[in-house]
Amino acid sequence: MVTSQRRRFVSDQRCRQHMAHSGGTFIGTQVVARAPERYHAYIGVAQMVNQLESERLAYEFMLARFRALADRAMVRRLEAAPVTSSGTPPGYLALRDVAMHRLGIGTTHDMHSIVTGLLLPSLTFPEYTLREKISLWQAKLRTGVSPLWPEMLSTDLSTVVPSLDVPAFFFHGRHDHTCSYALAAGYVSALKAPVKAFYTFEQSAHSPVFEEPAHSLAILRQDVLRARADLGDAIELSRTP
């Protein structure tokens, strides 16, 4: 039986953990690094590291896959807007999400269209009014690329935040090319932290918490709340020497 003291401890742990996703990890990692005393742990979902390199890797992957699929139209559009050291051209950003979703490397691994995967399901959500649902998509269309995008492209978090003073846990989909799986794994391998773990979600792309909720919940209960790395991918990632 859980005592009231234990319940208060678990509640406090949950309130003071910081979970960030995708672009939110760009802010979240730096916030926790600057004020570790405010947090018991950091959880990075689809961790951003060096986003310009991530976009270059995603571009090369998509170009190769669409060539293999003989999708000449998509190949022409990608070739017309290459990602280089100069940045991500508007033509690439306009095409990026559509191309990623077609290949199952975007929002979720099994979602191949924003319309059928996000827009239509959101319209059936019972908690929002019709006006709220319309406002949601109007806001998304107006927002476009994050105002932080130029800063994200020019920042390498592996040099800006080489260490964290709290336990750090990273959830990443194997098929994620929105934020590079390989770059995130490399970052965690080099990161200094009292406890750290990297978790591969084999059936997921960019949204592992939603794509594999049971796996996520097990990690939160068994590792995060206990500041352990038992379920992590590799022993060498679990604790900094």
C-alpha cells in the first residue's frame, strides 16, 4: 500500500519533471541546463540537436527514397530546393511535411497525409467546439515556421548543452527524420548527466509518446520516477563515468 508520504513524493516528482517535444526540446534542454535546481529530471521526446544537419540528412534520405520509388515529380521538387550549409530554402520547407508523411518519417510512422492523419480526426474531437477546431487550424496556418527557426538552424545543442545536472531521459522514434534519430542518439551518448538513458521506439516516427503509449508509460513508471535507466537502450548510455 502506498503511504501518503510516498504519494506526496511521487506527486512532487511528476510536477517538477520537464518533458519537451521536438522544437520544444530546443528550449527545454537549455532551460533545464540553466536552472537545474527547479527540476528532478528532463525528458526529451524527439530531441533536437543540430537541426541544420538533421534537415540535410532528412533531405538526402527523402531524395534517395523518392528516386528509388521512381517518383519523378517529387524528385524534381526536392532537387529544386536542396538543403545546404546556407539553410533550408522556402521551396524545401513548403514540401518537407508532405514528403515526410508520404514516407512515414514525419508526425507518425503510420500517417501518410496531414488531412487524413490530423485534420479529419481533429474535427471529430468531442472536447472542442467547431469554432475552436477551425481556430486551431487557422492558427497553425498563420504560424508557419517557428520564429526561432533561424536560431535553431544555427545552434548545435551538443556544444551549447554538453551536460545536464539532473537525470535525463530521451524518447525517440526509429523512423523519425523530423529530428534526426542518429543525431539524438549521438548527443545522448556524449552527454554528461548523473543518470541518462536513450529509448528507441521501433514502431514510431516523430511522436513516440502517442504512437507507443504503453512503452512510454512503462519508462515513466520504472525509470523516470525512480531516476534509473534500466529500460534504456544500452548500458553505456545509462550513467556518466
